Amino acid sequence: MPLSLSEFTEVVGEITPVLTGGWIQKVHQPFPEAITLEVRTPGQTYVLFLSANAQTARLHLLSRRLPNPPEPPPFCQFLRASIQGYRIEQVEQIPHDRIVKMKVQGPDTALYLVTALTGRQANLFLLDGDHIVLRSLKPGPVKVGQPYHPPQRSLPTQHARQGKSHSAEAKQESPRTSSVSARRFERFPVSLFLEEKYLGQEEDNARQHLQQERIRTLRKGVKKTRRRIDALSLDLEKAHRFREYGRYGELLKNHLGTLSKGQAEITVVDYFDESLPPLTLPLDPSRDAHWNLKDYFRKYRKYLGAEREIRPRLEQAEKELRDLEETLLAMEKGEVDMPANSKAGSLQHPQTSQSVSKRTKTLTASKPYRRFVSAEGFDIFVGKNAGDNDELTFHVANPDDLWLHARGTSGSHVVIHLGKGLAAPPETLKDAAVLALLYSDLKKSGKGEVIYTHKKYVRKAKGQKPGAVTVTREKALWVVLDRTRLDRIKAKTAR
């Protein structure tokens, strides 16, 4: 449940004195419907949490930092561009309502960040100096470009005020300072109480959101793979009509001298059949004998090419479909759960979460690549050689997948399969980095630096040898070869 009016009033009274006069130095969006502001005051930095989730709408200070996605969503980007570096001049609660208006002052202008925790319509708004909506966290009845007016509320009755007072007194008696973290955060008991009360639920919601996103991605992958199988099957079926055309060409070759232009067919003896039956071969009457002969062999080569090229792709697609359907069934049954520390990767902006990826590519186990499963259930793929590295990076991996490689040495390309907008959880990143170190020339030393970036920032320059790439926007990890971690990865993958 979102905050009651008494809880809201209590926490606003607690945070206002410490935030007023502070400078907004960082803005993050750890969950789809929540942002955090790092506010710097003399000698202290506070993290203000603002959630517009209908079930957990609230605001309070945080005693710890939350993981964040690698790329900020649009609303977070807009706030960074608009208010980062601004000074908080005033924090004001709208009387008798769960709405707080924060005035922030920049070099040339003043803006207002409004946190409206009004039930299902809970939202965050950034207003200009005339209270015109510049941007909102979620779509809603108040549109960008419209003036913002707080909803009209009837004043609470005396009985309701007394009830809220009793509720507030009961909360004051609750054990808010019983934990170790409470003792460290004892200046803000209301914030700590709300953090402990709601954050677990927020993490569960984020984990469920991530699981649903993965299920949607898998379903799209299943549909796409089935369409690919249908197309390949149709191509193979068409090519199979020419399976006997090599034999027909050989038979026709012995009768070229008897053919004339305009002839629509010829009957020959089938010497490839022990019973020597007559066989009628159709001809193109508008073409000469040599063209008809070449046409038979051309169509036979088409059949051979289909067997060589299409059939392996069809078998691979069928295997991918089985793997996808198996994983999807397990996730739909709840047999594969997303861990709590995957919450940062669950972020999808409300306006874009309906389209996970327009070009979802299925990454499943296949012979040219080694496949592993991370501690948190994500697929990790490792190229076996230079050619496989190119295939994995440029023909299998999605643009938003995470790509890793040991720095300054030869080794395998490593890919963590992610959906669009998802981030690799910390343990998954460490698992993949250890694999990148293991399958590189740094294995003997047992330690080294591993770089990582999104696959879309990996390029293949013309003329580069197989496996050689150009990487931008990379980050680095210092990795030590952890045998315990490797044993756990191999054990999990074996299951």
C-alpha cells in the first residue's frame, strides 16, 4: 500500500530540514517508476527516493544506494539535463494531500519537481517557473505543455483527523530503530521505517517485472524461430523437387543430337533404373538443347546447395526452438526465478516496455559455441576460435547483449544474452568475466583485466583478421581466476 497522509506528512517533515539548501548532484532511476536524487549538503550527501508505483508510492531518504541500469531511461535523462547541479530552495507539502513540491534553483531559472502520490494516478512531474508540465515519469491525464494544478480535495473531518493522529501515534511506537542499520540512520527513523517496509516489496516487483520481460522476450523468440523454420522448410521443399534433376541431365546429355528448338518434351530410357523404363523429360520449347541441358544441372545444383546450406540451418533452428520452448515453459511454471540482485536489470521505461526488441535473436546452445549459465540464470556464450568469435559477435549476439574480452591478449569473445534495456546483474558479470579470463592467454597467470561493453559498440573493420574487432565505450574489471566460481558455473550449466 502507498503512504497514508499521516505517514506522508511525517516523512516530509523529517526530510525538509536536511534537503533544503542542498545541491542535486546525481539523478538515477533504479526502478521503472522511481527515481533517486543525490543531494549534497555541507559535509553530508543524502539520497532521496521518490516512487510513483501505485502499490508502493512513497518518498523518503535511503540508508543505502540502489543498483542502477547502465543507460538512464528518458525521464531520468531529462531530469539530469534539467535539474542536476540545481539547488533545492524549498520543499513544500500541499495541505491535506500527498503531494510535495520541490523548488530547485539553477543559474538562470527556477523549476519545480512535484511528487504526487495520489493513488493510481501517482506520478512525478517537472514544471517550469509558470507551473507548466515539462515532463512526467508516467503518462497520465496531465499532459506535457499543460499547467499543473493539484487535485481538489475536501478537508478531512474532525473524526478522520483524530483517526490519523492515532495512526501517527501508533507508528511512533513502532520499532523503527531496532536494527543495526537503524542505529546508523537514527536521525531519520521515519525514512528508515519506510525503507525497510517497502523496499523488499519494490525489489519483488522489479524481479517479477524482469521475469515477465524475459518471458515476453522468449515468446517473441519462439514465434520468430517458428517463422524461420517455416520459411526454411518451404525453401527446402521447393529445392527437393530438383533432387532427380542431376540424373535427368545425364540422360538428356546422350540425346542432345536428337533435340530441336521448339520441342516441349523428350522420352528417353532411364538407364539408372534396372527395369529400364521409359522416362519423359519436359523441355522449354523456346530454348535450344544446350540451354535445357544446363537448366537441368542448374536446378540440381540448387537442390545440392539447399541440402548443404538450408538443412543445417533448419536443424539448428529446430534445436533453438526446443531450447526456447523448454526455457519458456520452465519460466512460466515458476521453476526459474529471477534473483533479487537482478533488479537493476529489470528497468523498462513505461512508454517503451511494450516493445522489448524489434530484432530479438535467440541465443541458445550450439556446436560452434560453449554455453554456460550464470548464477542468476542468464545465458553466457563463449566463442571457441577466431571464426566462431566473429560468428558469435556479429551474427548471433543482439545489439544490447553485453560483450566481454580479456584486454590486450588473444582470447574468446564472451556474450551475456540480455533483453533490450536490461543490465547484467553483478554476479552474472563476474561469471562472464572469469570465463573471458579462462578462455584467453591470461589463463596461465590467473589474473588480468577484462573489458566489457554492449555488442552494438563492437565493430569489425574491413581487412581485419578473424576475431579482431574495434571496441568503444568499454569498461574494465580486474579479474582473478576463481576456481570456486568456475566449479559453480560448470555445475549449474550441467544441470
